[in-house]
Amino acid sequence: MKRLSCLTAIVLAMTLTGCAGDYVIHTKAGDQLFAHGEPDRDRDTGMTSYTDMNGDYHLMNTNDIAGIVKK
């Protein structure tokens, strides 16, 4: 029974990790930024927030973004 619980937990963790895809943010300045999970655009403030591959949180002006592509 304990083995089944461990296997279930591992499968669940792998499934949840697979849901958060990686994205590439292309800026108008020509830079490429890599985000873990989909960036969040806030229409009220005009800002886009994302978490980079190291787990650091970033905030940037949405007008500086040329495009966002799922990796």
C-alpha cells in the first residue's frame, strides 16, 4: 500500500510539472527572456509579470514585449 501511495505521488508531481510550460518572451529591444509558466498580463497597470527559469519574479512593461511564444 505504501508503494502505491509513493507511485501515485510521483505521477501526480510529474503531471503538475508538465502543466507549467516554458515560454520565450521576445522584447522590442531584441532580447529573449525565458519564463517558467505563462506570463501574466495585467491590463489595469500595463505590466507583465513572469517567473524566470531560476524561480525569480520579474515585472516589465507590456509595451516593451514584441511577442510571447510557448517553447
